[in-house]
Amino acid sequence: MLSKKISTYNFRAFIWHATFLAFAKNFMDVDTVIPAMIVEAGGGAMHIGIMTAIMLGGSSFTQLFFAPYLSNKTYKKKYLLLGINTRVFALLGLGVLLFLLQGERVGFVLWMTFLFITLFSLAGAFANISYTDILGKSVNQDKRKTFFSSLQIISGIIVLASAFLVKRILVWKTFPENYAFMFFAGAGILFLASGGFWAIKEVIPSKLKIKGFNAFIKLLKTELKENKKLPYFLGFINTQGIAISFLPFVILYAKETFHTQSNSTGTFLIFKVVGIVLVSILVLFGAKKLKYKVLLYSNVFLSLALSTMAIFINDASLLKYIFVLGGIVYSLYTMTMSGLLLEISGTENRALYTGFAGAGNILPALFPLIGGSIIKQFGFQSFFILFMIIILSAAFFIAKIDCKR
């Protein structure tokens, strides 16, 4: 039985995790730090595409395969802990790799990093299924929107402070030592963040049982027929979801076009966080008045503006404003996607629906690879235009979801 007291206790446990995770995020930022590291190691458009595909859409797609296994587990706390601690191990491994392989061997880092990036990303996808299920069962419904907005603003404030530390580290040492220290710090702080998950009281067991992957696919087909909002939710993720893979290509664009350095990477990160903080403050104070539909349409418009800015900016000093807008887009998508998932699912099937959401990441998984190929063959302008076309189609799915909250 989820009492108000236990709900409040769990709310604080999730906030503990969010607070330390926020501090760690900058040390492993997928939009700036990791792509910049790959470019400095000699990577190009295809390497950025592979990295982005693994860390964003690709890892989420694997939830299709993790969900049948985790849905059968009555309690999921230990699997949540397994996922986050595997991420800690992956960051430590990446840090050791970068620290030891220097000089003439630094090119070897480019490919070995993909091993740790893959492990880090898959562990995140594995943990996210349990996270969503436990959050849905452990925090009362009337507190969820407040939780998501509070999570964003707390994260934003702490990330903004730590972004300056990241910038100092990036210019303190040369590649690859600077990135090695970054990942060591990220691993340590992420370990502290796991303390929040240790404290969670998971009081409501899961009753849903799935006998294998084939049974899972049958359930997906059944839910697609019975829950009319689910197909449009998957369509929304497949279109608007590509927005979170945009900024790594801007890092590549900045380095190839304007020859930006490590100092610029730290600046881009700071401005991205500024965008996250701005939108988080607005959503937090308007949590009870703002409708998900308004946030969804706003994000489509802002995503289109993001690509338009990239097309017309011809001065390196203006690139930072793309990252402000990119932070806003990322923050809005994170809040709305998580909130919508809780809206269209029920208490007993949230882990199942988180797995279903993996099917919505087919295009986000493929888009970075397609984008890398397009940039290599036709240039950045063609990539930006394709991005805008796909994002625009998200408006159709938002209209069909017709979210009332």
C-alpha cells in the first residue's frame, strides 16, 4: 500500500538521485563532451553518427528486449541498482582507457570507446525500465508533474554550477588526459547518485507476467489495437525523438567549419544548461496550468527554429545560442515523453509500456547513421533540412494523441 508518507519518502529518494546525477551529467554529456572527445580523437561524421545512434535511439530500442525479462520480476529495485552500477563501471573503464592510451596509441581510443559507450548506454536502457515502473508505483499521481519539473530545475541549477568545473578541466589538461579525469569524476558522482535508489521503498509488487519475447510482441499488438493513443505515442517518439540527436552534429559542424577548441566545448555545455534551467523554471511555476499538448507543440516549433538557426549562422560566436535552444528542446522532450508514458499506461503495465517505447526509437536509432552519411555525401545543409521535415511530421501525432492533462 502506497501511503502519503512512503510517497513523500520515495519522492525525496528520487530527488537525491537526481541531484547527484545532475552533477555527474556534465562529465559524460552526450551532446557536447563525448562527441567532442571523439572528434578530437580523429572521428568524423560517421563516427559521430555511430556514437549518437548507440547512446540515444539505439540504447532505447533495446528496451524492447529488456522489457519482457524485467516485466516478470515482482520487484525491480535490484535491477535498477544493477543498471546504474554497470554505468559506473563503464565510465571507470573509459577513463582508464583514455588515461593509459596516449601518444602514438591515441587513435586506438577512437574504437575502444565505442565498447564502453555501448555498455554505458545499454545499462541505462536496462535501468530505465525499472526506474519508470518504480517511479509510477512509488510516487502519488498528483505529485508526478511536480516531480518532473522539480527534477529538471534541480538538475539545471546543479548542472550549471558543475559546467564551469567541466570547462576548467577541459582546458586544464590536454587530450586525452582531460577527458580521462572527466570520466573518473563522473563515475564517482554517479556512484553517490545510486544511494537514492538504495533508499527507495518499493511497496507495490508487479503482477504482470510475460512468457518470452514472442508473448511480448503479441501483447504489443494487442495494446496497439486496444489503446488508441499508443500508436500515435510511438509515432511521436519516432519523429520528435530525433531532436535529442541534433546537438552532437552541431559539435562536429562547429569543429569542421569554425575550428572550435576544448574551451568552446565547455562554453557550449554551459549554454545548453542555461536553456535547460530556463525552461525548467517556466514549467515548474506553471506545472498546474500548462498542458502537455502546449508543451508538445512548443517543442516542435522550437526544434524547427533550432535547425533554422544552424542553417543561417555564419559566425562562431553565435553558435552558443544554438545550444541554449538545444537545451530547451532536450528538457521539454524529456519531460513530455516521460509524462505522456505515464499518462497512456496503467499502474500494472508501466514496465511493459517502457519496453513498447523502445519500438518508438527505430527512427531515432537510424537517424544519426543516416545523418552522418548525408553530411559526408551532401554536407550539413541537407542534414538540417531533413531534420526539419521529420520534426514537422511530429505535429500530426501530437494532434492524434490529444492529451487532456
